[in-house]
Amino acid sequence: MQKGIATLEVILAALIIALLMKIAVPNAARLIDRAALDYETKRLYSELRFLQAMNRSAKFNTTGTGLSDVSGEYVSIKFTTEPPSYQVVRGLDLNVTGKPVRETHYLSYGVKFSSPSSSINFDSQGKASITSNHITLTSRLGNTKKISFDSVGRMQGADQ
């Protein structure tokens, strides 16, 4: 009757575990990287849709919102590159900090964006005021996704 584990069995088990780890760890890192990029792209897209809807109905009833009379003020999104973040604010003046509509969102897991301007807003027809026709988000491992704008205000997300 055997009372212990043979050295050969321990070495074989260690080799199998090492092989599985060599395959699993990089795949897990890529999976987390892609999930973070997807999350940040969808969140930014959602914020842009919110912004577009708010500016299409720029005049709204302030009862129960806790806001003063803000009729006629547009909502815009302001980008900061260091640390990579954005915030939805009320007001279009880029030199003055607008009144926050939502809290600042800091991009997670090393995701960065390249925005052609420091602020984006939409007019009452839903067309974006942006110097380029896209925003590119880049993950830590170099994967990219774009949110593209066309000439009539439609937005579309795309992988690269």
C-alpha cells in the first residue's frame, strides 16, 4: 500500500498546472481588457444619447428637479484627458465650469479616449457639434472602438 505521493506525480501535476496557467492568464487579461473597453464605450454612447435627448427638449419643467430656471441652456459633455474622464454639464461656455448634471466619470482599467474637442453638445435637431466625426476609445492592450457621428446627428459604435 502506498502512503505518499511519488516525486514523479508531483512534477507531472506541477507541469499540468503551469501549462494551464500559461494559457489561462493571458486569455483572462484579454477578456478583462475587452470587457472594460466595451463597458466604457457603451457608457459613453449612453451619455451621448442622454445629451442628445436633453438638448432636443431643452425647455423642460423644473418642478421637482431642484434646478432653477434653466430653459434655453443646452447640456454638453466635457472631456478631461488627465485623468481620462468626462462629465455632463449644463451650459455651453467652455471657459466657465458648467453646472454638473451628472457626476464625473473616470475611465477604468487603463481605457483612454481621443476626443477631437474638449466638449461636445447637440443642437435642438440632435446634430453634434464636434470637430471630427468620431471619438476613439483605446484599451490598455491597444484594442480600439469608435463612436462615429454622421452629418445628421446619428451616432454609431464600431470595432476597429
